[in-house]
Amino acid sequence: METEKRLLLVVAFSILAVLLYQKFFATPTHVKEKVVTRAAKVEKPPLKRVVSEAQGPPAVPIKKKEKGGSEEGVIIFKPVKGKAQEVTFSFPLYKVTLSSRGAVMKSYLLTRYGDDRGEPMELVGGEGYFRYYIPGNRGLSEALDRSVYRVEVREGEKEKRVSFVLDIPGQKVRVEKVFTFYPDYRFEVEVKASLPGAVESEGVLVGPRVAPKDRKSHYSFSGPLIYNGKKAIEVKLKKENQAIYSGFIWTSLQSLYFTASLVPKVPTEVTIWKGATKGEYYLALVSKKGNLAFWSFMGPKDYALLKSYGVGLEENIRFGVFKILAKPALEILKFIYNYVHNYGWAIIILTILIKIVFHPLTVKGYKSMNKMQELQPYIKRLKETYKDDPQALNREMMALYKKYKVNPMGGCLPMLLQIPVFFALYKVLMVAIELRHAPFIFWIADLSAKDPYYITPILMGLTMLIQQKMTPMGDPTQAKMMMLMPIVFTFLFINFPSGLVIYWLVNNIITIFEQFLIKKVYA
């Protein structure tokens, strides 16, 4: 029995430790310097990573000795002036605005997803997306970004295209950016450039954030990802300021619920470096062959939608180590929602189903604990007899367990088996966009936000206290420690999403009923 009590304490405090770590100390996984093999079906070289101490794109000093001339092979020219023209395309799912100044995306509004104020969610942050980027030549990059391009628009039934063209005949400079937009959060970008001189590669820049108004969370990764065909690697630059990757399938910059994912069509490198503010990152897609082509998904981290593209975009959703359980749990949750049309009730029904599945294990655990309780007089006698001989005590206790067919770990084993399921649901309820702004009943208007009146966390703490009262422990010290758990968990869950609190609350209520039933029926 003492072994089970200690294991119970270990389990409880392990859960508490993980929750506290996620809340206060969790940082995204740091990418180690290594070569990761690609997926066999993708004809790309292995993912490679090179680190650099440079802060941002390295700048080449430009001495403007001669107007419109060049210095040591570097093109120098003043930005092409003029009145900027904006181009706006509207689709049922989003509205995008581009500017001819720099040929950049100025705005990308999601019409079916709003921020916490009810305004359409803006995904573009900073000075705009897809600004021109030339490695080692910041001056030229900025000149191209400040120039006004010629605009050509073509709108079809299923796609809308805009071409931005910049010509400087005297220097034989020509830059063309072509954006082609489709109704399903997807668009293509092609960059063609003719830049005489020492320019060997060029690209476009994304950052420093995607969906800057989206919620910040300690519970899920936000920032850049690199997908190598097998898994998505979370990039968190720590000591180094910059890293360059090649051989990847896609890269993305993401927030809690939204992503800007870039999928190259030609051999491409991506440079990732830190922004000026914590949590800010820049991605630069660079092609060394003079032409850059990729397609992009900018929209919600909806699992089914991302998976439909067939390139692993669903890995943008960070389900954690138990994703093999989290993914089916999300599908079941959505399946239930299709019938009840309320994610609050879907969470409750899913919790009940999980408790039903684990009920036989719970009964088995209770029977094991009951047998252990019956053996306590024998165990106490053995401890007194062999108090000076631990080896003999252990041998006799094993013989006692064998004689009465008792597993000393049997009481806690069912709990251990349920831990992966708990953490899988924990991640689902934390990151699933389906719960974002989803109402339940009464005062709970958003299952992804905390309970504004803290009613559900308090009820959860009270039900946890009742649970502890129904499971008395012989050791007074252990009993006091376990009685602190409801208090600690209540304060911990105060700021958790109400959907997760409801799951834990319902789980506690069912467990209380289950313990009462087991004692009455199976005792």
C-alpha cells in the first residue's frame, strides 16, 4: 500500500510539474546542428542547417560616388519615385491588399476569423510581406522596396493575378513579382530578376510576425518552423542570431492559431533570424538561380484543411509528444460536435466516453488496492520481523504478493495508462482553432479563453478536494501533501482555457461518482 501511495504522489506531482512548466518556463524546442534525412517520396536534398552570428541580413556599405553608377560591382540607384497604387482582391475567405511601392503585401484579412475585438484577423505584420531581399546587399534591397512598380492586373473566374514590374533601362535592371491568388487561402508567388553586378541570389522577406493580434500563449509554440518531410522542427534561435536551411519541404511563421507557410517550387534556401523584439522572427526565401517560385498558405491552423494540401502542412499544429493520440481525439471531438453543435457539450461527451473506456481498468485498480489493504496486517508484521534485514523483507513481501496474487503496482497502473490520454487532450484543447471564440453556455462565451468569473476553476478545485477526501491515505504527511493539490491546481487553472477546465471538472465529477459506485457495487 505504501508503494501505491508513493506512486500516486509521484503521478500527481508529475502532472503538476508539467503543467507548471508549460505555464511558466516552456520554451520551443531548440534545433541542434545536425542533418535530418528527408522523406523518401520528396525529391529534395537532406535538410541542412548553418548558423551565423549576423544580426539580420548583412549590409554592404554603399558609397554613392556616381549617380546611377555602381561601386565594386554593387548596383546603386535611387528608388523609382511615383504615386503608389494599391490592388485589392476579395474572396469569401479573405481579402488581400498589395502595394506597388515595393510590390509588397500590405494586408491579408481573414473574413471568417476575427480578433478578440471582433475585427477581421489581420495576418500581415510589420512593413508588409514579400519585400525584396538580396543577401549581403541591404542598400539595394531597400532601394527596390522603396521603388514604385508598374502594375498589371488580370482577374479570372478561379484566380486573380497581379504583376509588379520595375524597369531601369540605363542599368539593365528588371524585377518582376507575380502574385496569383486562389479562393482557398492559397496563392503563388514568382520573382524574376535581372540585376547585373555582383548579385548572385535574391529572394523575399516575411516577418516579423504573423497575425500580430493573435493571442500569446505559453502552452504552444509560436515562431518559425522547418518541415523536412518527416517532422516539423521548431526553430528557436538562442545563442546564434541567424540560421540558414536548405533541403526543406516548407517553412512557416506561425502564431497560436494561424500560419503563413511557404512551399518552394525551385531549389531554395531560407534564412531565419531574430527580430528586434522578443518573439519576432524574419524568414527570407532565397533562390540562387535568379528566379524564385513558391506557393503559400496563409490562414487558420485547421487540421483537415492543412492536411488536404498533401505536403504535411498539418504539422503546423503542435500537438506535442502524444500527437498520435491527440489527432484522433480532435477528430472524435469534431465528430461529436457535428451532432450537438456545441464544443462545450462535445468536450463533456468526449470526457464521459474516455471514462467509460477506462472504467474496467479503474475497477481493476480498485480491486488491487482493496487486496493490498487486506494484506496490510501481514505487511506490518513482516516489517517488524525483518526490520534489520531489508533484503529478507523484500523477499518475504514478494512471496506474500505471489501467494495472494496481488500486484503492488496494480492500483496505480490504470492511472499511469491514462496519463498519455490526458496530455493528448490537454494539447488538443489548448491549440485547436475549433474552440477559438466557441461559446458554451451562460457566461462562458469562449472555450479557448479563461473563465471570466473563475467559477469553473473553483468548482474544479472543490471536486478535486472531494476526490481526495474519498481516497484517505494512512500517512498523515502524504495526506497533507495531497490535500494541497486541489488548492494548487485551482490557482494553476484560473487562467487556463475554460474548455480545458471543463474537461477536468467533468472528469472529477465522473471520478467521484465512479469511486462511489465501485465501493458500493464491487466492494
